[in-house]
Amino acid sequence: MTATRSLGRSRLAIVLLAGGAAASLALSACSSSSSGGSSSSSAAPTSTSSASATTAPALQQGGTIVIGAEQEPDCMDWIASCAGSIWGSYMAQVTTIPVVFNVRESGEDWLPQASSIMAAEPEVSAGPPQTVTYTLNPEAVWSDGVPISSADLKYTALQIRDGKDILDKTGYNFIADIATPDPQTAVVTFTEPYAGWKVLFSGSSGVLPSHILEGKDRAALMVDGYSWSGGPWIIESWEKGQSITLVPNDNYWGEKPKLDKVVFQFTADTAAAFQAFKSGQLDALYPTPQLDAIDQIKAGLPGARVQVQTASGNLEAIWMNNERPGLDSKAVRQALSYSIDRAAIVERVYGPLDVSQPAQSFYPPILSAFGGQDFSVYTLDLAKVDSLMTGDGWAKDGEGIWAKDGTQAAFKITTIAGNLRRELMQQVLQQQLQAAGFKLTIENADAPDLFGVILPDGTFDMGIWTLVTTFPDPGLSFAFDSNNIPSEANEFSGLNYSRTNVPGLNEVLITVDVATDEAARLAATQEGDKILADSATSLPLAAIPNVLLTLEKIGGPTSINPSEGPFWNLQEWGLVAN
């Protein structure tokens, strides 16, 4: 299963970010590798591709760098529903929260690998019941010197399984018991076989310090940042509206950071961020691909290094709130899907990224071995629109807009304000849907409001955001299982923002999560795609490449991790020695 965040963030899961073919990206500044991995170049577009990190000359010890950050997180309580922005994860979670499994490159794939908090690979017993035994590294400690222990795994698991206002409970809901026979050993027992167990204590959750949080209000202690760490960095400050600053964790047991300080400066305006980067005010950028940004990359960025990764975990889509009037009708959702010329949108909006085909599944490139191509049925077909709408009791009014019982088929579409590429997409959608008899109004919001309030509360009709897969496992229950619809009953836990609730789908999604037979799991992903496409709960658009820009004064193995983001190895970054 994937815990995702959105590129925009929800950790969806939103911008809600292994194996198989990936869409190709052939910017003139760089060429894509045959593995669909990362490619890089210095300044202008004449480099060869490489799936490995770029290595700089010798680095000095110390110094400060400033990185442009597109979004400010809504909170730092990473397991809570407010932690939907992927940028919060990139900046502060990956750098401070320990995990059981990292995602690392292995050949042409990115796969789970036991992290340094583990003394060995967890041991799985098929049972029944299935159990997983975790043995922790006694050298792994929190920033206050207290060992990372089995009590921390138990605390984290129970906070997620039994808590309210939780971002994603997938997997933890299968835990029957977690025993801690000694400080270095935890034994998790499952209610049923669970194939996706590696995502536990990894991905979007990690491990939390029980000796600091147990018996206290976790949300209150973490929401505005925290002073402890189990990673190579520690949060020095979060100046709301301005920046997040990291400094080295002196008690980190692994490789210590080379830099003295890293400042993430919030720069939501892409044009302003590029200007600051070119002038040297920002040392690195990880921009959501925008048309003007791609133009500048193609023109060449003197003194800069450009890395592009096509085998990303990013899937951008048009999301429909299945509980809103009108959109609660399968026929209307199907009609909307036949009203949209996705090929034309991809050519106009994604063409400069050399993305040439619409996505036909909700699985991103790093999970392209799963799912199917079932959304390929949705091409522009106004005759089908007419048939579906009239069959559902709608008729066009004097404005040429579909209406039923005196109510027009009029919807609002929401995305992050200031994202020029998505705003262009909204305008194209407005024109296409108007031609098909639908009225579309644009009503955008800033990232904290969108991912922290609007999407969890369901106060939107349609939206554009990106699922970012943060762990290479093919589950989609986090996004489409009806049990994960945020509501007052679960204190708005869950990432099923589209409010998808299709008969038979939950059972298929659970099979994907739990099936230990790979063939059965693959078949279930394909069946799930068929159900999602038939019900037209939402509509995938395109897989979005990752782009990392760094000034040449920054060295080290800078590279993009499609699951953990561009700062997954920030402790290895440094300033090039003079």
C-alpha cells in the first residue's frame, strides 16, 4: 500500500508522493535513462543520463544553505490528518523521524530496505496468525540519548490504530497485538495475513518516542514542531509564513551532517523562486513542473545542476467529491469524464515536460507493474455525454447547461492558488466542460487550507492535486476504501477525499493489501482499476516527473528519491571545498 501525500502535499497524499515502464521525459537539458530513473546535467542541456546520484568534488565541513520550499506544512504531527502536505514530509519528517524501512534504489527499482534503527531484517512467520518480529539496533538513539526501543514501536502502532484524526490507518487496522518482550524486540501479531506489512513504521508514519509522548497530548506537543529527533537533523525553528530551519542532531548514530544549518524558505511563487535561485538567494529548488520553469530549464541555468526523474511516484488527477449533489451520480461522473479531452490537456499543459499520454490508472510510474489501462475508455465523446445525462434525467436549459429538478450541473473546481500550470488546466477544463453542457467555476485556496480543511471536510466539488507515493507498495485503500472517508465519526481521519464508496471495491482493495500470493495481488490491482474506471469516481491525468535544481556550489550525492523526496540524504550534502 502506498501512503501518499499530495504534491501540492496531502502527503496526498496529496501531492496525496516499483518497477515497470515509466513515461519518458526528454528535456533538452537532460536525457532520461533507460531505467526511467534520474538524469542530470550541469547548466545547459548536453549531459548524459544516469540513474545514480551525481557526485561532487570534495566538500567542506560546515556552512549554511537555503532551499526554496513550495509549501508550508499545516502541522508537524505526521500521523494526524493535518499532515497532508508532502512538503512537510520532505523538509522535516524524513530528516527527523526514524523508520523501520527506507526506500532505496536497487537496480532499476526503488525497494524497501531495513534502516539503521534495525539490527537485522524483520522476521516474518506466516502462522497463522502472521507475526513480524522486529529487532532494534541498540546504537540507535533519540536526540536526548534514550535508545529507540520496542516501546516506541508499540506506542506508534497504537496511536495510529486506535487514535482519532489520523491521516492513514492502513495496515495498522490489521494489528491484533504488539508484544515487547525486551527493549530491542517487538512482535506484531496480525488479525489476518498482511502482505503490505513493510509499510508499518515506515512511509508516512515512522516511529515516535514513547518516553516523550506517552500519556501526553501528542498532537499538542507535535503540531507546531518538536525539539527531539531520531534522524540526522533536528528542527531548530519553524517561523510560520517564512521558513523551517534544521541543524545537525549531535546524538545521531549514523553519518553526521556536513552542513551546519539548512534553511527551507517558503517560496510558493514559482517565478519568484526561479529568480531567487538564478540570483543565488536560493541554493536549491524542487519545483512542481511549471511551464515557465521548464522554459527556463531548457534555456539553460548557468552555474546550476538539473536533475530530472521520470520514474516518479506522482500521479496528478481530476478528483470528484462523490458525495456532492450531482457528483453523487455515477452517470454524471461518467459524463464529465467523457467531456474532458485529456489528450489535449496533456499536450497543452504537460507537453513541455515531454509527457505525451494521459495516465490510464491511479498507479504512478514506480508502481506501473500493477493495475491496468481501464481509464483509456474515457476519451472526448459528446454523444456519450448526451446519452448518459438524458438517461439520468437531465436536460439542457436555456443557457445550454444540463439541469435537473431546477438545478444546473454547475460545479466548483479547487487547487492550490498560484500554481500556474494547474490554473491553465482549470481554464482548459472550463472550456471543455462548457462545450459539453457543464458549468465550472474556479475557486482556489492556499495549501494549508486545501489539505488541512477543505479536503478533509469535503467542502469541494472537484479538485486537482497529485498523489505522491511514499512507499513502493501497491495498495490504494488509503485513497479509495470507504472506511477512509474523513468524517465526524472518525474525527476526519483518512485520505479518501473523493468520498469514493463503490459496492465491492473495499473487498478488492483489502485483497491488494493482504494477499501474500503475488499473482492474486496483481489480479486484485487490475480488478480494482476496472471498478474505479467503471464508476468514474475520479479521473487520472498524467504522471508528473520530479525536477531537482542545485547550484554548483552544492556537492555530495544529490539525487531524487521517488518515495522520500529530494532531501532523503541531506546529511550527505555540503558546500564544495574551495
